[in-house]
Amino acid sequence: MKAAPRTGGKTAATRAGGKTAATRGAKTAGAETAPRTASGTAAAAGAAAVRKAGGKTGGKTGTGTGKDTGAGTGSGAGTRPESRTALVRRARRINRELAEVYPYAHPELDFENSFELLVATVLSAQTTDLRVNQTTPALFAAYPTPEDMAAADPEALEQLIRPTGFFRAKAKSLIGLSTALRDRFDGEVPGRLEDLVSLPGVGRKTANVVLGNAFGVPGITVDTHFGRLVRRWKWTDETDPEKVEAVVCDLFPKSEWTMLSHRVVFHGRRICHSRRPACGACPIAPLCPSYGEGETDPDKARKLLKYEKGGLPGQRLKPPPDYPGLPAAPLGAA
């Protein structure tokens, strides 16, 4: 079997402290994984090496390198399912790789305080963070505090948040939660999960967003992107958000939960798309058991990248200082 061509460097994972399980699998067959690059060429080469080492990944066949193999999680003839230890190692290596790819990962909602984050998160249901960020400046100018929003005229509030969709239901939730904050919490957003989920329109996902980013309380935020990617990576087969949260929490130390959530969501929005993931431009392709579900040609895959990875504006009108991309345009801007 021919070895994969050298590309002139070590992977980021190797630099961070050793070879990945996928690399071990590839080297078993005499292949060497390629370094992680922005273009994705090396990622595709590394994934190709893994696949050559043991056939297709993704559940049908394994890499054939034993219980500690990172990329092969299948149960084909002559292979073992991925062990618990191997799963934890692979999941944590993916997190470390994503931390290098997205050192600037952050919540993609614009906010100045916990109340603004709570409102923006409620508005983000069934719409994009971009549309929320384009809507909230006028909303918070009109209703800057829970007391102001609790006293809002429902029709006036509906018109302000209309661009986010489902505006009548959302307006009802915003007035309800603002009233609860005013009457039960002295106009302050509470910093406990059980208190947050008692507010109208606030579920566990919204509560974890607020706790993690406004109060520094670690939490896993299971949105559609997060759930989709952890299933694609074979961390879990669960579809219920609370069960997904419990499984993933058990794979990582608590200190990683909030930033892991941001990194996974960033990756899902930029590279690992739902319908057509950019596998050929993915920096964690050698660790992914679902490599090949999307476009594997590096040049074609690069064209699928979004936001700063594709040279396009991000979702925040006021992104953090370390964000390398362009800010989003205000609502109605050309």
C-alpha cells in the first residue's frame, strides 16, 4: 500500500502533544497524515490516509487498528466498536483542534448585559443570529430594561421584532419574562438555572447560553448545530437535547463546556454544514468518522466555507476585538 504524500509539516494535534488516534491508524498502513491548513488540502489528505488504512469510516467499517483507533467507530467484520476511552480521547482532541481553528469563538449575539443576552437568545429561535443582531438595536433603544419591556405596548413590540419571525409569540414571551424579572427578581436576571427556566419563553438551552456567557457558569448549549455535529462525530446517537447535553458533559471537564459549545457551533456554521459539509476543507477530517458525507475536493470545499472562513462578514454587528472577520451590516443596509 502506498503511503500518502508528505506535505511538509506536523499536524496541529501533533504539535499540541502527540499523534491523533486517526494518525496512528493511518501510520499502521504506512501512511502519514498531512498538516492542518486553511485550504483543507492537508485535511483531505489525512482523512484519505485514514480511509485507506481501513476502509470507509462512519459506522460501517473501522480502521482496523484496534480499540484505541480514533476515526473508526464502526462494527464491521474483524473490528471492534470504539471503546469508551478512545471516544473520550477523540472527542477531546477534536475540541483541542477546534480551539486552534477558532481561538476567537464567542456567542454570535450582540449584547451589553445579561438582560440583552436573555432577550436576544429568546428572539433567536427559528431565525439567524444575524437577523436578531440587526433587530435588537432598535428594540433595546426603546426598551432598555425589564421594567420598560414589561410595560411595552404589545403591538409596538411586535412591530420592532417582526423581522425575527413568530413575532406575536415572541412578544408575549418577552413581556412575560420581563414582568417576571420585575416582579420576582427585582428587575435582575437571575444566575441560577432553575430560576431562568421558570421565566416565560426560557428553556434549558437559553438558560445555559445566559449562564455561560453572562455569569461564567459552565454549560453545554445544545442547539441544532451542536446536536447535528456531535451525532456526525459519533459522540452520541441521542436526539433529545437534554440527553445530548448529559452525554457530552460526561466527555469533558466542566471548565470546557461553554467554550466547547461555541467552537462546535462555529464549526457547524462555517464548515460542517447540514446538507453539504465541506469535508475537503475541514481541519478535523482525520478525526471524523463521517468524512466523505460532503464535498471532499479541496477546491470545491473551500467554496462552501462561510463567514470569516469564506472571507465574508460575520453575524455580529459588534464582534469582539479578536474576531478576524468583518462585522455584519445593519438591517436594511445595501
